[in-house]
Amino acid sequence: MAQRIRINVGGTLFITQQETLTSYPNTRLARMNTKMTEYDATDGTYYFDRDPECFASILSMYRHRELHFPKYVCAMKMRNEMQFWGIPQSYMSRCCWKTFYEVDEDIDILDKLAVSSDGKASDVESKNFKERVWVFLDDPSSSQAAKIWHCFYLLVVFVSCLVLCLETVEKFRVKPFIRHVSSNCAQHMPTTHRKVAIKMASSYCLDASPAILYTEAACVVFFTVELLCGLVICPSKKIFFKNFLNAVAVIATVAMWCCLIFEFNKEILASSNRMVYLHAALKFASVLRVLLFFRLAGIFNSLQVLLQALKTSARELLLLFVCVVIATMVFGVIMYYIEFPSESSMNNMFISMWWAVITLTTVGYGDVVPSTILGRLVASVCSVLGLLLLALPVAIVVSNFAEYHRRSKDKQRHLLATCGLRQKYMPRNNIGTILK
């Protein structure tokens, strides 16, 4: 007769046979003997202060050669029990993989959200004056005053971007009032095209209206003062310049000063193409100030979640880029040789690849189109393939964002519950402080 084994786990009695337990020899149950401290000789029972629900699933593995666990049991709890009983994770049945390994992704998401939000100190009261000013300038969620300051800062960023756009409108260009510019400035523009010369003359031979120019100068001074204050007060200059937004602020501020200097020296711009291109590059660099809107990530949690989702989806986005490049080259070459005998505007492969990019991304400018029946058939295949190439990786990015957003909400609810508060009873001004 087979020897029966009595096992008491967490107050629940389990009875099985010795042969059943020895089917997995490298586990704790297979190595049980009467010399163990868990064995009680009075009633011949092994006592373990463990979870009986998880043990029922583990004992079922010995009986049926399959390891399953209930959906209502936490996967981390099941892992701890498996580790105690010496059950490798590779024994888990395939039907339970989703629930069993999904917890890894959840923990990874929570860890990333914690890293992105814990880097800034919020205990302002325990710091000296210099550090408190730095936290005020660097962390918008440190206090209500910091939120107001950062909102005002972003308002100035918006005004400076608006000014940059308004000064390109001909209606807001006036006759030079800063310094004298020769009346035949347009004739010295580095171009022979009449329409281009008129446009360049409006930009480089006329001044922006005084209101726009003074507003731009005020914004430049504001950004400079704020940047210098942050640089002086920052505890570590190395950390200051390692911050992406701080680096953007430095580049944009320097570019804005250079553009402002050019406003007083328009004759230089009218002298050569190089100066025109340099001025255009500086204008572009000054537009980088728009990226400073990402400072709102410290106030709006959804923006922080979006950035983390994009960071997590970097591989999928890289895969999308590689697929588009490959498809562009393939369809570009095919279309070039199909349209080669015809009078198509695809005179070289670069033009045909330009057409392929526009078709794959479903933009369709219509400046370059196939003229043969076979070319139109290939164009149809190219457009359908473009829809598939864009849809699949984008769906992954959206899924990652939804998952990050859901876990971020769970984290906020947990922090509120830990503080013993309910959001509907909590003053609006204290929510951000408690969540930090």
C-alpha cells in the first residue's frame, strides 16, 4: 500500500501519496522526511505556515503534471510560493503565461513612472534659501507658487513664438527705424528671382513693427535672466547642462540674442547667401523654445505618461522608420523603371523615392504622379502597404500609452489611499503635493 503523506498548510489539511511527490525530485515536497522541523511526530503531519490556495495549485501539478493557478491569485504571491516549494517558473503552463508574466510589465511601468517623478525634491521646508529657490525654478509641482511661475514662463514662451510668426507677416513690417538701410536694398538681395527678391526684401530690408520688436526684446531679456538665475542657483552645473530642457533653453536664448543683433545690422544680411542661411538657422534654433512646453510634465501627469510611452515604444518607432525606408527604396526603384519609357516627371530615382515616401505616408501632394497603367497599379499597392506600415506600430504606441496611463492612475489612487485621504474631500491645491 502506498504511503500517505499528511501536509497541513496554513490550517488546511492536504493528503497525498509519497509516489506523487517524488515525481519532481528536486523540489521541497519530494525531499520531505521525518527529520524536518516541520514534521510533527504526534499526528504524523507536516506543518507549513504558507498560503493554502497557492499550495493547492502546486500540489495539483504533482498529480496532473501541469501547473495552473487561479486568476484571482496575485502572480507575485504565486511566485513567492513557487520559490519556497522549489518549483521553477518554467513549469508554468502556457495558458497561464499571460497572467503570470503580466506582472513584470506592470512593475516595470511603475518603476519607470517612479523614476521620472521622484527625481525632484518636494520637501522644500527642510532646505536652505538657495536650494528652495532652485526647487521653485526647477520643479513646478513643488508648490502652488511654482506652478504659477511655470505657467507664466510658458505664457512668455507662447508670446515669443507668436512674435516670431507675426514678424514674418508683411502687414507688420515697417520702414527701417532702427538704423538707416539703403533704398536699393532689394536690388542687392543675393537672388535673381523676382518673387524671392521681394520676399527677402520684406524680411531683410524692412523692420518689424516697434511693438513686435520691443516685445521680442523683452522676451529675450526675460529668458536670459531666468537662465542665469537657474545656472547660478543650481547645486551642480554638470547636472544643469545634462538636463535636456536646460540645454534647449541655452541654445534658444543664444539664438534669440543673435537674431536680435541682426535686426540692427540688416546690411549684413543683404550682403551674401551665407548670412541669409545663418540667419535662417538662428531663427530655427530660436524656435526650439517651443520644446520648453514639456516643463508642464511636472504639472500634468498625462504629459509625463505620454513621454514615457514614447520612450518605451522607441523600438517600434525605429522599426517603423526602417520599414518605411526599405519600402521607399523598393517602390522608388520599381516606379522609376516602370515610368522610364513614358513622359513622366520621375526623371531620377530621388524623385521617384520622394513620390514613394509621399504615397506610403498617405500624404499625396500630387506633384509627381505615375502616367502608365502599370505604374498606377504599383501606386495602389504602395498606398495600401503604407496604411499597414503606419497602422501596426502606431497601435503599439497607443497601447503602451493606455497601459502607462492606467498604471499612473492606479499609482495616484494608491498614494491617496496611503495618505488616508479621498480626492473629493481634499483641497485642490494639496493634491499635487500629496501625490509627490
